[in-house]
Amino acid sequence: MYLGLDIGRQYVKMVLAEKTKDSFKVIDAGSRLVPEPNTAFDPEKIDHSHCVMAVKELFRQQGFNPKKAKGLITGINGSSASIKQITTMEMPSDELESAMTFEARKHIPMDGTDAVIDYQIIGSNKKEVDKIDVGLVACTKGVLNGHLELLKECNLKPGIVDVNPIAMSNAFSFVKNIPDDGLVVMLDIGSVSSTLVVYGKGEQFFTRDLPIGGHHFVKELSEKRDIGYIEAQDGLFKEGLTLLKQDIDQGGDVGIAERTVYDNLIEDMRRSLRFYAKQTGQSFFLKIFLTGGAAITPGLASMVNEKLNIECSVFNPFESVEGGSNISSVNNSQFATALGLGIRGGMNIG
């Protein structure tokens, strides 16, 4: 039994996955608020102690002893790591490691500590002979040590440390068949930022951190309507983007010409997809899948579909997964990263 633990700023999520003969079975899943219930979420006031308490409360809530897990798999947020697919000359492993260290320093901001890198050879480059595609993941020792320290404060024995964008894509690949042609887009909407992932069979893996999340949805509505944070949060959960339409129809503070936080998020998505198309020459985006806490905001998927002219829906990571129908949650999409982390524990990859 493997424990995938996704420690977010507003929620901590866990998925217990068990290896079966041919696949994985979901044993349990649960989430817990990091801030106190019924209080306005303020990301500036969330620190390690809040996360530690939330993790411990989550285990208590689920009636789970983490020592029973065969392995713990956690993830580092995409904003704290660099994930690049690089094409390089085929070379001996020791030379490749040096080359990857050099590449890592070009791509990630150093915080005064050394880089921690990992890489995996994806395969031969389909366009250039004698070249290979390599997946490079890097973060600083400061980021990794901070993450490990948090786990120790939770009385957990650190195991595999993955990166969330790769965990997301692993969850998707596990649940859905990746099409032979075209690209899949995932948008994981967290509390203070969102992670965009683009990939397809034989295509370049791309991820980008977008500085808008569910907290900004709530904050904008709270300010425009002059209502409390909790009231705005509840309203968005129940009515979603119709609240925005009501303001426009009634000539409220949100004017048609005024950009909303949703417009800004979609514009960031559009820029990222254009960048990907320009860099790779590939622009056949098949579908956008939303995951994360704010993914189920009513009307959001249809707005993304309308603005970007790409089919969009909310991703259910427990779809067609053994044991998935037993999970009781108002928002299964928030467990995509935790599921990807959980099944990573049973994969025999370095």
C-alpha cells in the first residue's frame, strides 16, 4: 500500500493505492483544510506548523496510521522546480549527468544552494539522428531540504519525492489512453497558482506555473460584491460564474469591458499554448482537463471552452479505477496529483 500525499497551501490530500497484478487499486482518499474551518484563507499567514497540523488531522480523520504504508510519495510544487524536456547528443552516462547539471543551472533560479537534479532518457529524438530526448527535473537543495523537514515535523519517514506536474500527467496516463496524435492539456487550479501541463505521445512535455488560483477567484468576488470571504467562497461553489454574469447584467461593478480574474487566467493559458506551438510546431490541442480545488467552479469549464475554442471538462482521477467508486468526495478532481504520487510508489522507475 502506497501513500500519495499532496501538501497544498489550502488543502492537504492523500490517496492510498495498492499494487495489483496488472494495475493499482484505490483504497482510500481524503482531504483536509490547512487553515481553520470557516475562516478566510490568507496564504501569507500559512506556515509549516499549519501544514503539519493539517496532515496529522487528515490521518486522524481517515483513521489511517502512515506507518502501515509501504512507501510515502510526496511532491514538490511546479513553481519550486524546473521540469524541461531537452534534446541532446547521445553520450555516456557520466557525461550526460554533467551535461544535465549544466542545463539545470541555466533553467532554475539558485537560492545560494546547490541544485538537486534527476533525469530520465525518454528515447531517441524523432527528428535528429544521434540525439536523444531527456526529461530533466531540478530544484535547489534549499527547496528539497525544506520539504523533507516538513515531512519530519509530520512524523513521516520521507520516501520518494516527485514533482507535482509529472504526478498529474502520470495520473492522467493511468486513467485515460493517450491518443496517438494530438496534445492533451491539463490545468491544475490550486489555491494561489495553477499548473499547466501539455503533452502527447512522442511530443514535447511542457509545464508552466500560472500565478492565479482559486483564492483569487474568491477574493475578486468578495471585493466586487463587498461580501465576506466565506460567503463569496460558498457562492462560487454553488453558483460559480453565473455570479459574474449577474453583475454584468445588473450593471454592477464588473463591467463587460473590465477584465476579470478568469479572463486573466485564460489569457495566461492562451499565451502558454501559443508559446508551446511556436517552440514545437505542434498546435493540435485535443482537450483541456481541469483538476484541483477550483476545477469544479460551475461554468468555468464551459468558459475555457468558449474562450479558447478547445473542448474542456473536469478530470475525474478515479474514473474506471478499481476502488474509485468507493471514494466519497464532492470534488474528485482535487485528488489527481495525490493519485499520481500514490501510483508512482509502485512503478519501478528511477
